Amino acid sequence: MSLEGLFDLITPAQSYKETLGALRDDSVVSLLLPDNAKPYVLSSVWRDLTKPCLVVCPRTEDARVLYEAMVAYSGDDAPVYPVSY
């Protein structure tokens, strides 16, 4: 089970469209997001870009929490890989 249906809430937002456009043009994008929004936005961006994405976290625990949340949004069959030590 996933929360993919929630992605439809973000896709109409102009700022989201601009972010996707910049990423599709291979531009560097910097986003200031609340911690709770990061897995939702990253999962949605990954889905809409249809390109591999790499996310680096400063701490192992941050990576674990982000991984678990991204799997919840994207589903168990999404190619989201956990942190490796």
C-alpha cells in the first residue's frame, strides 16, 4: 500500500511545476522544506521526473527516517533503496 494518491495534490502548484522544469533542464535546485514535507516532495519529484535521484542525508538516522517515509509514499515496489553503511 502506498500514499501515491496524495501526489495529485502537489502537481498543480506553480512552484512545483517550476521546480520540475528546472530539474528537467538539469539546473541545480535548492528547496527549503519542513522535515515532514521532504519525503512527500522528494517522492513526488522522483515520480514525475522518471529519472534516478540521489538523496544524501547528514546523519544515518535522518536517512533511515527519510527512506521509511519515501517507501510509505511511493510503495514497496518503488526503487527506493535504504542507507548503506
